[in-house]
Amino acid sequence: MEERVLIEIKEALETKDEKRVVELVEDLYPADIAELIDELSTEDIQVLIPIIPLEKLAFSLAELDFDTKHNLLKLLDADKLKVILDTMYSDDIADLLGTLSIGKSKELLNLMKKDDAAKIQNLLGYKEDSAGGIMTTEYIAIKAEKTAAETIEKLRDIAPKVEMIYYIYVVSKTKELRGVLSMRDLLTAAPDQKVEDLMQPNVIKVNLKMDQEDVASIISKYDLLAIPVVSEKNQLLGVITVDDIIDVIEEEATEDMYKMAGTSEVEVGIHGKGIVHGAMKRLPWLIILLFASLLSGGVIGGFEEELESVVALAFFIPVLMDTGGNAGTQSLTVAIRGLATGDLDRKEIRGHVLNEMKVGLLVAIVCGVMISLIATVWQGSPVLGLVVGTAMFATLIVAVLSGTTLPFIIDALGADPAVAAGPFITTLVDVSGLLIYFSLAKALIEQLA
């Protein structure tokens, strides 16, 4: 939503110009209304809610964050909630109810038709991050013996009630998925042509229990707008649409980013709410890494004599540690991204590691030569330049090798590769880099002193 429109709506609300508010809100998309509600005070929201058509408010509700959504529900009476629930898609209702208390969920389910409530309860029974947890039960299914004309006639009745009409699924009398056809195929077919002659029998589908990240990978691979979800007996239970997959991709990417930073989702509100909880989420990782970092201090302490003899050695410690950590994180990010998108798997480990090592070798040579020349010119000691340059070269090789292989190792163990990222790689590279650096310095201490 444009900033200008937001300002105008706020001004109209302040002056209680309801007619102007109606004009401004009328053309807004549900996502814009959700953004508007996020920006307004509770008092302004109370004025705005009666103005927004309930059907449009229903689609906006799915876009709101947790706190705003819950506050908005408190402002709606039972009659308005019933209209909103009748309008919302089943997967969005399930997501909403999944965040509420059991009592509040039952209260909303009682406002719905029995059949619709039963479908929502089934959806709530699936794991949140599974195909069943993100699917919608609004889809178009046709019997194979129907003609194109009969199917089009049926679509006129049911299309307004379903979330996605681009694909039409063909099922048996027992709801077994037999095929799929697109709206284009249906509209261009002869009126008396049977659906079973138009359908594509080789349907790309997913199992009810499949992880949402794997579903996202399949939809991305085949460029689908939706994918059917089936039971173990191949019965059609629902569909997952591309808009839900976009949310999954964002959610999974955010989760990986938090893990790479050694933390979890943001729990601290703008008013400081949840500060203690947020701190407790981060502290375990930081404490573990604090003790891991003491290893670096232990390595430096073990070479105290060398540092006292050649103080200039200390100048290059931050450069070695930072550059090595950055190189390791780069390789790690490439590996984790490849595993997450399916571009890399265990069969391709050797080829990927080989390619990364070639890149790492070139990077290590360039950085090693550069820091060697800088150390030589700055300190006037070719031997120190040799030590720093060689240490930089070796540290970068270790960093790239660690960042490339560690995600595959952790993935093979059945854990999430993202937990190996960031801080852990940095600590590993710091310790190994310092050992290499001071071992070289100790071997050449007589020429350095």
C-alpha cells in the first residue's frame, strides 16, 4: 500500500470522515488492509472494522501477524465471525485455530457448518509442517465418466467456493486420484468428450505425511500452481496451492537463517514483550560458543613466548580469524542452500567438494599473497610475510573444506545442516587457523626475532 494512501486513511479516521475512509478502503487488496490494520491503533481499528466488507476482511485476516489477529478476533461478534469463517479457505482457518486456545477454537468451530467444522478438525490433526498441515480441502474433483460440457456446468456452481480452479482432478467413486487436466484443456475440448480422455494420468502428487519443505521442492521443480495431496491408498484429500508454498519457503528460509546465527525466531515485541523469553532462546547457543571460543584463547596462551618475542605476530591474528571465518561461512552457505533446494545431494558430494576446493585454492592463493606482501612491507620482514601468507593460505583451505563437508556430514547423520553454520564454523576455523599460524611462527622464531 502506498504511504500516501495510509496517511490519508489515518487523517480521515482522525477527523471521523467515514465517507472518505470508505472511498479509500474500497479499492484496497486484502494484503493492503492487513498492512493498514497493523499500522492503526485499537481505537482506529474499531472504527475501521464496520467499514470493511466482511468477505474482504476474511482474506485479510490470514495475512495478519499473531498478536494483531488475536486482537482483531476480540472486536468481532459471533455473527461477523460466522460470515468470516464461511468465507475463509480451510487451510487458513486451520492455521488460525491452531494458534488459539482449545476453548476459543471450539467456540469458532461451533459457528461453522458441521461438515466444514469436521474438515477443519481433520486438518488440525495433521502435523503443522506436513503436506496435510498446509493443504486446503477446497478443490475441484470430477468423475472420469463426465463429459467436458457436464464438467463446465458443474464448475459454474462450485468454482466460487474453491481456492484454486487452474487444475481439475479426476477421481474414482472411492475418491482415488486417477488423473488431472487443466482449465485450458477443458475449455478447448469438444463438449461431448469424456474427461478420462482429456486427463493426464501421470499425476505429480505428494503423500499426506510429506514434509512441507519437500513439497515446496517438488512444486518448484515442476513449476506447478498446485499439487494434490493423497492418502496411502491414493485417495485425494486436498491440494496445496503455490501461495501456501511461498509462505513455506519464506518460513523455512527464515528458520535456516536463525539457525545459522545460533538463535531462534524473534520473540521480543516492539514494547519489550518477551525479553526474558527471547534472551533464554539465545543464551544456550552463546554459552556453548563462549566455551568453544576459549579454545582460541588456549591456543594463543600456548604460544605466549613466541608472541612476546615477536609482538608483530599479534597484528595479524584478527585478519586470519575473520578472513577464515568468512570463507568458511561462504562455503557453508552454498552447501546448505544446495541441500535445502535439492540441487545437491549425497551422490554429488565428491563433485561439489572438488569444485569448492578449486575455488578455495584460488582464493587462498590470492589472499595469501596479498597479506604476505602487506606484512613484508609493513613490518619490513620477509620471514613474517612468509609466515602470515602461508598461514592465511592454509587457514582458507581448512575453512573451505570444513564449510563444504560439514553440512553433508550432519545431513547424513539425520540432523539439520543449518545448525552447523555460522558460529560453529567460525570457532573451528579460528582454532585451526591459530594453530597453523603459531606453529609456523614457532618453527621460524629464530629468523623472526
